[in-house]
Amino acid sequence: MMLFLWVVVFALPVAVMVAAILWPEGVPPDRPVEEIRRRVEAEESCHPVGDF
């Protein structure tokens, strides 16, 4: 019983933290890379470039 408590207290949070750090974040299927690039370029072209 005590071993189970230690696993819950230490191993479970460490496993969740490692999974959160190492798990790759995927691109949503409705937002391909080309669409994101076009949107960023469109936003950049709307704003003047210079030191303000």
C-alpha cells in the first residue's frame, strides 16, 4: 500500500510532466502549413514596416 502511495505521489506527476514536454504538438488537419504561411504573410503585408 505504501509503495502505491509513493508511485502516485512521485512517479505519476513525473510521467505526466515528461509526456507534456516530449509529446509533439500536431498541426490541426483544417490548418495546413501553407494556409498558416499565407495568413502570416497577409498580416505582415497589412502593417507598414519600419521603426516606430
